[in-house]
Amino acid sequence: MPSSDVSERSSRRFFFKGRSKKKKSSKKANASPFQLMQSLGTGSMSPAGAITFVPSPTKLINFKMNFDAPPVKIRGNPKIFSRSDSSFIRVSDLDMDSEHTSCSTVQSEDAHPNFHHPAIDPPPGIETDEKEKWIALNDGDGAWSPIAPLAVSRLAALGLATSIDDCMWNPDRNTDKLLKKSNESDWMQNTFKPCQVSVEDPSHNHEVLVWTGTFSHSYYGSDLPAIRVAGVVDMSPQNLVELLVDSGRVKEYNKLSLGREDLVVFQNDMQEKGPFGCSVTKVMKSVSKPPMIRTNMVFVSVLHARELEDGSGFLIVTRAVHHPENEMGGSANVIKSEILMGVNLIRKINGADNQCLMINVNHIRSPMVPMMIAKKLGVSAAIGFVNDIRAAC
């Protein structure tokens, strides 16, 4: 078995959540594992998974157990973590310091970089960058990694914060004029506020507001422009989020799409709570055929969709996923592009059940697009997406 893979243990081991304390040296330091086990007592596990432990009478007086930590969900038949088969995402901008961020229910010697905590180790096929941190989303066989739920939660928090950070964004000329003329209570003036919005002037419902900005961090892709757009859509928030999440319906609003498939589905129900909260969380691959380009554009991304905590709408975030198979060679007729940050913030409109405000953030890297025209193409694509959604209503 390759050294990069972690072999399954032949015997079952159970650990409670929390850090283990260092033990002082004792006269029994050289005792065999069997002797140590006998000195503590005996244990057994029922077919239903219940664990019982009977302390040794000679050690009962010294026996202590800490039940302060919450119970850990123990998986039977733990999977092997295979770097060559796992999917990775960048997390340097998600405030996940590897020294203090670890999601492990195993002893430290059994915790693995990327799988249990962020690490600079990149996926196979990508050069190491000391500034970048990575985590593996899965174990290579479909099951989520222990660190994945935390990383996805941080990604959602960053996506929401980015979409309503008015200090980051600069309106284009047309948007600036519309904002100066609009009523303070109208949706145009409230796209940066975390609440439901109102439509005071329906004549503005066909408008698409546009902002551009850059990320202040110095990590991967920070030199590329980001685009923010907002517009009213004649569809209920629930129906719109269902449309955007369903990979089988992409061609209803994206005429350039050649299809989108779900590669790994971690959760598929926003009404049922799981390790990723009440959400739809999955890895997907989309292929499109841009106009005037002979090659296809491919995106492999993780998608996370959930309802906002205040009940004012829904949030969808996406980020590029790197899988070793996608980094090793590939067809010359394919452009491997990356969604560095994708956000769809869908807000309810007061008194309009069949309308919603859609706020999108696009931060995309495509190696075939020159920097000098990346902003222009990005703005055009972002506006076109809103109008395509409107046409699908």
C-alpha cells in the first residue's frame, strides 16, 4: 500500500473527544500492553454498539472517567484516507490555522494532514505554496473527512460576509446613477443589509446592479477581479434555490451548458440536519461551451446550500475542488477553470411570495482569459446569468 494512504486498523479503537493529558512516568512504564489492559479492567461491546466497562477491583479506587466532552459519533469500518483519490479545496482565506484547528477523534499520531486539519500539502499534481492551506473533503471513497464540515461552514460564512461587505465593492457608472435616484427603502438601497427587502418602484425590477472589487488577502487569485450583481427575479426564493441546486436543471437557464453531474453527494436535504448542518452539500462537475472558443470550459466545485439563520432567504456558496485526476494531464480541448468564490444570496421580498432578490458574487480564474479582459468578460457573464434566470421564470 502506498505510504500516502493510511492503513485501516485491524482492531477497533475508541477515543473520546478532547486532548489527552501527558502522564507522568511510573514504575510500570515497561509493562506490556496486556498487563496495562488487565490493570484497568475489562470491556465489551454489544451487537447494538453499546460499550460497557468494568474496572478492576484493585484499581477501582483510582479509576476516573471524564464525561464532560460531548459524545463522539463512532463510525464502524473506518475508511482509508487516500490522497490520490480524494478531493481538495483551498482554505487559506477561511481562518483555519492548522496549529489550532483540528477535527479529530483519534490520537494525535493517527491524525493526518489535510484529512483532520489544514496543511500546506497540496493535492498530487499541484506545486507546494507555503502561503496556501488545503483540506481534503473526503476520504477518496465518498465519505466526508472530519475537517470538511468545519471548512464548508467557514466557506459559507465568508461567502455571506463577502456578499454584504459594502466596503469591498465599487458600483459601475450605471449602478451609481440608479442608486442616487432610488428611494432609500427600495431594494436597490438595501442589497448590503442582512434582511428581507421591499420593492418600492417596480419599474426597476428589470435592472441589474453591478459592482466590482478585489479581495484584500494575498492568497491565490487575489489579483483577479471579483464581480457582484443584484437583481429581482420573478420566482419564489425556495423555487430559485431548488433550481440552482439541481444539476439536472442547469440547461433550463444556461444555454451554454453541456451538462452538470454530481460526483459526490454528502447531504441532499436542507430540512434534515447532518454533519454539514441542514444543507445540500456536494461536489459537482459542469461543462460549458463558451461562444467563439473552440474548447470546453470545465468547473469542478463543492456546492453548499442552506437557509439563512434569520429566515430571510437562502445562501449558496461554491468553490473549486481539486482532484488528482483533474491535475494529471487532460485533454487539449478542455479549459480547467476555477471558481475561487461563488455566492448566490437569495433574499425574500416583503409581500411578494413569488419574487426574490438575487445577489451573486463571482470570483473566477480561467487560464485562457487574459487579465486585461477578465473584468469585462466577468461583468458581461454575471449580468447575462441574472437575465437568463429571469427568462427561465
